[in-house]
Amino acid sequence: MDTTDPFKPNYPAPTAMRPLLGLTVLVIEDSRYACEAMRLLCLRSSARIRRADTMRAARRHLQVYRPSVAIIDLGLPDGNGADLIRDLATAAQRPDVVLGISGDADSEARALEAGADGFISKPIVSLAAFQEAILTHLPEDRQPMGPRAVPEGEVEPDPIAYRDDMVHVADVLEDAQDMRTLDYVVQFLGGVARSARDDELLQATDALAQKRARGDAAASETAAIAGLVQDRLADKIAI
């Protein structure tokens, strides 16, 4: 007698060397650089990856596909990632794992309060940390069997992805006409600069963030960031 459940998904069995085999990871992230890191981490873990760079694109995707894992940036250009976490956490077809991600450590509490299973702090380049963040929350039947060696090494995203992020910020700054846009720039650039270890740009972004937090005018800080972004677009060797 065939005892196979026809309604149960037939996932490839994960192994110690390929612990995320059979998983599809939906990364909802507007930074090309951060998403490239995720792509490499998924590749080395044998997981499939899909990407959405806005809330709207993510919701369209979720109408068609059901990912095993959703990793959601808290600061997206068209909304708060915590809202999407809240929707997914209570959905009938909930992903096995829902994680928040941000370069701002203070965002962890917001992600968990919204219903995330866990939180990833940018930059995420460690293969071991990435796999553990997912495996910790997976159902037992999706876990690899037997002992698993902790993988070593970090991924190095393509510098071209960082330049793509600089192009994006330059476009946003060119059309920046309100404080909400500046807040988005602070959130976006903070995560990108931290991930790329661009200390000069990170310091400039922190200075703008401090001015915004106090409600002060920040024309000089915004101009400084715009100049640094243009420097990085012009200096192709350094990018």
C-alpha cells in the first residue's frame, strides 16, 4: 500500500554538508550589496533564493510562491518591514522561518515584537551564523540528520553590487524633498556602509542620523553624504 501523503511537500533531504537543501529563502532587501551576500550564503548552503526589493514586490511574490524562509529588512523604501513580518507571522500559509534583518541593532526588538522568529544583524557574511539563524527555528523534520560541522569562512559580495547601491542613493538624494526620504537614506546607507566596512561613509551617515534624531536641520550633513556617494561612483578602483 502506498502510504505517501500526496499533500505533503516532497522536499530534498538536507545533509550535514548541505544543511539548507530543499529550502527556498525569500530575501526582502533593497540593498544590492546585502542581497549579494545573501545569495552567496544561500548558494554555499544549498538553498534557493528569491529576492524582492520593496514591500509591494514581496506581497506580489507571496501571492504566487510560499517560501520556506522569509528574511525581511526592517527599513524598506515603501514601508516598514515590521508590518510585513506581522502579516506573515499570522498568515495561514506561514513560512517555516520568519527573520528580521537590519543594520540597526535597535530594530531587533521591533522585529521580535512583530512576530519574527529571530533577527539577523548586518553585516551578515558568516556562513556559520547565517545557517544557524535559520536552522535554529526550522521544524525538526527539515533539519539535517546527524552531527554537523560548523562551517568556516565568510562571503565577499561583488563590489559592483556596492556601486549599484551608490547609484540608488544618488538617485534618491537627487529627488529628496522631505524628511521621510532622509530617514530612508540614513537607514539604507547605514546598513550598506556597515556591510561594506566603509567607515568614512558610515560616520557621515551617523552624523546625519544624529541631526535627524534631534530634529535639527541637516543640509550640510546631507551634502557631505551626497559628495561621498559621488566620490565612490567616480572612483571605480576603490569600489
